[in-house]
Amino acid sequence: MMNVPIYCSTMSHIVSDIKVLTISQQLLKGAISHVCLTSSSDFRTLSQLRTEARGMMIKLLLLFLACWSALPLEASPLGNRYNLEIGGKQYYISLAKTNWFEASNHCRQNGGFLLNLESREELELLSPHLHPAYSYWLSINDLGDRGAYVSEATGLEAPFLNWSAGEPDNSSGQWDRCVELWLSTSSFQMNALPCYSPVAFICQLN
């Protein structure tokens, strides 16, 4: 007959070596201890112990997946929206596509305004956090005076412009009045677009 204490000790060491969450280790060890402390008359076979341990691990994995899927989208950059802080500047990035005016209103409602990009350095720090399949509204526009690009956030001339080649080209005629940030070739650059186009957006919260 198998030596129960030795087997239980061995199982506990095996569990300790499994690279899982600490809580998973504790629960699994508890399940094994419960099985191993049963009376000899109710002794389970090695196969039964393995089956019970495997079942407990599957339940724990399912519980972990359920908790992960229940996390709010704001907590993850894989969601539709998320907050980000770089160099003391706070951003709110939304992948929900909307027109420039609604995007501006949304930022205002959250205590900020559409992003006022101030330098190439800021753009380079922010770019790795942007989804390459999306373009993003900025605060820059020339709604007041054709060709004079200002920041909606400050009302002043845009402090930094990084146009894509040939932009602004006014390909949509007089309607290309708002500026988006899009992935052109290998980097995010600026492009003038009709303000009612559905585009993701970036808010600046401070």
C-alpha cells in the first residue's frame, strides 16, 4: 500500500513548483491536504487524487478567466478606452469613433479637452501607446480662419505641426478643417480631415 504521508508531502512540493497565482497554490494545497487527511478506510487511489487536483486547477483557471473578462475596459489598453500618464501629462484615449465636435464635447465632460500636442518629443512618447489601425482627433483645426491652424484647447496657434507628406491637401474641398493623428508609413503624423468624419480621439486631462 502507498505511504500516504510521503505522497502528500510530495504532492505539496509539486504544487509549490507550479508557476501559478499564490491564491491558486494555497487553494490547491488545501484540496490535497483535505484528501490526504481522510481516514485510511476512506483512502483514495493515486489516480483519484490526480483527478481531484486536476479538477481543482481547471476550476481555478476558469475563475481567473471569468474575473479577467469582468475587468472594466478602462483598466486595459486592449479595451475601447483607457487612461494614460506620460511625463506628468494625463491622457484619455478612446477608440470609439465619433466626429470632431462630439469628441471635443466628450473631453470637456471628462474635465479635459482634445489633445494639444506641444512637441515632437511628446508625440514620440505617446505614439507607442496608440493603436496603429486607428487615427485620432486632435484639438487642432482651422475652423475660424482657413489655413490658420489653432488649438481648440488654448485658442492659440498650434504649438506643433507634423504633417504627412502633401498635407494639408484639402482633398475634400472646404470641409478639411479638423486635424487627425494617423499612422503614415512608419510614424504617426497629422492629416486634415472633414470634421464630421468618424475618428477615435485623445483627450488631455491636465
